[in-house]
Amino acid sequence: MTAPRSILIIGASRGLGLGLASEFVAQGWAVTATVRSAAQQAPLLALPGVRVEQLEMTDAASLEQLAQRLSGQQFDVIFVNAGVAGPSHHSTAQANAEEMGQLFLTNAVAPLRVAERLLANLASGHGLIVLMSSILGSIEAGAGLGMPLYGASKAALNHLAQCFVRTQDNPGLGVLLMHPGWVRTDMGGADAPLDIASSCKGMVAQVSAAVGQAGLRYQDYEGNPLPW
């Protein structure tokens, strides 16, 4: 019997992360998922077979501890979902250094640091790294859609992902920047047209199809390519 595909989901305590964990389980994947604290484990532990690890993604020591616990383990996919919306004012005029530091560290720098540190845990030859991006991070299409500071952090993520891919001597490596759609989550709000289950079903289908495809892609949950 062929072993199930395996995935590590970074940031899965609620919202899209929890939805992804649920859908990957439903599709027969072996799922390991991270939460920031032990108090957030319950929803994931209710899913059959899910292994839960603890990670504060912006804390280098926490990432190193996770890397040590995962030493020697291989995943077909590492999906970095964790992120923050940023300040509610969405204003460059009002933004302060602490807000911007936290926003860009969480949404742009930390995801790539996770990818770099856990690269050894990616299955050789066909492994896929997925980074949760957004159409708001598109320079061409994202301007004017709202949340400019958040969009800027996702544009920075997209840029760092390109830099990451170009520095890797691994022709089989795949990196997918994913736009989940406008989803009814704490971040997306009640007016969003898409529910979590539909977004996650689409994303899981795209991830499943992308395993084994080398190179960098930026697309939405339906597989449509997005302009950089």
C-alpha cells in the first residue's frame, strides 16, 4: 500500500488553517499542524490522525525547537498559512514602527525563515512549499482593493519568495504563492463571498496538483495565475 501524502501546516488553530487541516485529512493526507499555544490545540485534536506541534513563527528560538523535533521527518508539502491583518486603520499616515515591524515580520520575513529552516524536511525531488499570499500583494492587480499595508506585506512576501527560489540549488523544488479568495474569516469579514470550506477545498485541489511541479507560481484557489 502506498503511504499517504504528508503535509506540515504552519498556523492551523482556526480559520483557513483549520479548514485546510480538515480538508487535507478528508483527502487522506497525513497532517501535522502547528498552533501558537497548547490552549489552541483542541479543534485540531478533534480531527482524526492530526499531529499537533507548537510554534511561535516570529520567534527564532521556537522555530529552532520545532526543527529539532521534526529532525529526520519528511513532508511532501510545507504550507505556511500563518499571518496577521495588520493595524485596523490601514493608514500609512497613522502607522507606527511597532505595527509595521510586526506586520512585515509575520507576513513576509517569518514565512521565508520557516521555509529556509525546514527545507531539509521537504521530500527530495518533488517537495512543495506553499506560502499563503493574497491578490492584494499583486503590484498590478492589488492596488485599490483595500488594506494597502497588508497588501504591501504580501508583496514583500512574493518578492522574498522569488529571491528564495533563485538561491536554491534544487531543480525539483516547487514554491506556490496562494491567494485563498475573499473568505469569510476574522480577517475577511462577514461580507466576503466565499466560505472557508469552499476556499480550502479549492486550495487543497491546487496543492495536490502542484506536488512534483518545480518552479515558482502565484495563483488563486481555483488555479488561475495572478499577475505579479
